[in-house]
Amino acid sequence: MAAPFLPVEPAALGRGHGFSHGLVAPADGRVLFVAGQTAPGAVGASAVEAFVAQFDGALDRVCRVVAEAGGTPECVGRMTVFVTSMQTYRESRPRLSEAWHARMGRHFPAMSVVEVSALVDPDAVVEIEATAVLP
């Protein structure tokens, strides 16, 4: 890739915290669409622990797909996190930072978090899909 993403942060929107408002991809990149990933088998003693474990596992799987295609976490330009409980997501946010930085460093793609009534995997509480631009 000729250059990393160019952040788009309109002053009127304020600075994003843990996400970018927009990213412009380099013209010479290839687009990779990563299917929704869950973390089969990830559990925890509490709802927050289970959420953090599943978020970490799902994010790991997203990064593995990107790596297999020849990219790095910094190639991810957009991410959607589907959760079955927005309340548990909010309660988990302080603990998600460690999982995020271990996989993504200080890279923050354009993101959305969406609460859904259920996921295909009946044991899943979080699923992550992404779009990456590869060199």
C-alpha cells in the first residue's frame, strides 16, 4: 500500500474516541470483506468476562483472516461489532481496551456497535465483521 489510511475527522463532529469518523483508503489497495466472526468456546464466569473473552476471540479471528490475505490490523478500515446486550458491552468497555490494543494497537477504524436480538451461534454474545484494504 502506498500510504496508510487518511483519517477524516470533521471538526464539527468532535474527535472519535476509540474509532475514526472516516478513513480514506489508498488508491492502490485491494478490498477484503471479512465475514462476521465469533469466538466459539470462549466463556467467562460473569457476563462481562464472557463478553471480553468473546470480543477478544472474535477480534483475533478477524485479524487472522486479514493476515491470511496479506494484511495487518492497520489495514482494517471499517468494523461492525454486533452484540446481544448493549448494557454488557458498555459495562465491558474498560476491559476491552487491553484486548483491542493487543490486536489493533492504536489503530481505530471507522466502527459501529449494533445490538441484535440473537446471533447465528446461540452461545455467542458478540460477532465482529470488518472491511480491510490490502496492499
